[in-house]
Amino acid sequence: MTIVSDNCNSSPARHLPSVLTILPGVALAGAIATAAFLMRQIHGLGAFSPMILAIIVGMAFRNVIGTPSQVQPGITFSMKRLLRAAIILLGFQITFTQIASVGPRGLLITAIGLVATFAFTVWAGRVLGVGRKLTELIAAGTSICGASAIVATNTVTDAHDEDVTYAIACVTVFGSIAMFAYPLLPGLLHLDSQTYGLWSGASIHEIAQVVAASFQNGQRAGEIGTTVKLARVMLLAPVVFALNMKSRSANSASARAARPPLPGFVFGFIAVVGLNSIIDIPIEVRNAIVTLTAFLLSVALAAMGLETDIAKLYAKGIRPAILGALAFFFIATFSLTLIKLLE
């Protein structure tokens, strides 16, 4: 009798209440993400990723209408489980062949620029008195890949939602400035298509912003910029893993039980990149995965917006924004200097 009872308890029906509990929140975040995709059809908004639009709409919903308590479990599920799934799927957009095509010089510039920018931002954050967690998020968003890096890094950093939103706002604003300013600079800085593409990919924040800026200087510049940017995205895995190990080592022996777990999704991301490198996935399937990845990331960001209180965001003041500006200026000038030195 006991065995039968245990088997019944382990049946799929046992999990039905939990599914029903998360459904309202996931549905609300999904509806906001869908609206974000549709908003990109509006003239002037197409240059922005649906993730950015999703968090803005989510914040507007939270602060104007209010977030019902019954959607909270689904919001939490979206910010954690769906986010990790999306980051793993992000690996389908990268292959080791693409990374290798950047070449030793390009990879060296990308890696050094990333590490230097992250280190500079952390140092500048301490000088400005910005909180460690918010500083790490701005550092990751600027040095790696914008909003995606911020939400991935926060799985280890565990900052408040307002910190995440502030960091995303910083990389969105300064990445957008770069997107419009960079195409005006090749002539002034004496950059050919290849050099300009390398600079764009190594220093602009979001993938969409890199594409928009680099292709302004021709097909070749666009292809190089996009490939270099994907190589930067690949570096998300070791950065998140390194931050996780730093957090683990910072805990004393008596607090080991509270140490953050190893980020399993990072290994999943690397495994998917490897799979994508050896299997020829049909273009239709690949495009569907890319769309699904963007949608899941948008759902996660919409959920984060639904958790963000604008009053708390405003209370953080101007210093994090100054930090974001300094980080942007540093990666732009440092990466360009490296490119010129290694020509």
C-alpha cells in the first residue's frame, strides 16, 4: 500500500498545482514580450532589441497599473528558469568556427578589451561609491554583450531587480549612442572596413547595435563586426564562471552551505556551442531557435520589469550612470588603441 501511495505522489498530476501557480505570471510576462516584438515594427523602434522594450513595458505596467500578487510565482520562474534556458539556447548562434575566423589578433583584442574594461569598471565603481553588485552588472553589460550579459551575470551576482534595470538602462543608452556615433567616425579615425568592423564588434554593447552600426560601413565591416561580437558573447561563459568561483571562495568555511551553486547553465551554453559547431542545423530550424531565444530573454526581462520600482531606481542617483558612461568611453578608446597598436 505504501508503495502504491508513493507512486501516486510521484505522478505528473502531483505537479499540476505548481504549473497552475506559475501560469498567470508567465502568461503576463509572455504577453508583454509579445507586445515588445510587435513594437519593433513601429518606425524608430526597430533598432532596439525586444528585450529592452520588454523591460520598459514591464516597468510601466508595474508602476502605473501594479503587479498582482498572484503573478509573483510565474514572474520568479521567468526570471530564473526561463532565463537560464534562453542563455543555453544562445549557444545555437555561435560556432567555434566563427570564433576561430576572428583570428588570433581579433581574439586577443576582444579578450584583452573585455578583461580591461571589466577591471576598470570595477575599480571606477569603488571610486565612485557605486554598490559592488550594480558595478559588476554594468561591467558585464559593457564589456560583454549588454542586457544578455547583465541578466546572466545576475544569476551569480544576485543583485536587486532595480540594480539589473539600472544596468540595462546604462548599456542601452550608451550602446545606442555608439550605434549612431560610430558610423560617423571611420573617415575621421582613418579606419578601413575591416578595422572598423573589428572596433564595432569589440566595443559596442548589444548585438543588434553592433549589426546596425557595423553594416553602415559596408558588408565586409558588418560581417566582421557581427563575428567579433559573437566571439565576445562566447566569453560570457568564463566570466560568469569566474564570478561564481569568486563568490564561492569569498565565503568562509562555516558558511559553505550558503555558497552559490556552480552555474550549470554556463556548461549547457558551452555544450550547445559545441553541438552547433559539429551539426549542420537547417536554416529554418536555426531561425526558429534564434527567435525562441530572443522571446524567452524578452519574457525574462519583462518579468524583471514587473518587479522594478521606479522610485527605488531613481533613489540610486546619478553615480551609476556616470560609471556606465566611463565604462563606455573606456572600452571604446581602449579597444581602438589596441587595434591601432596591433595593426
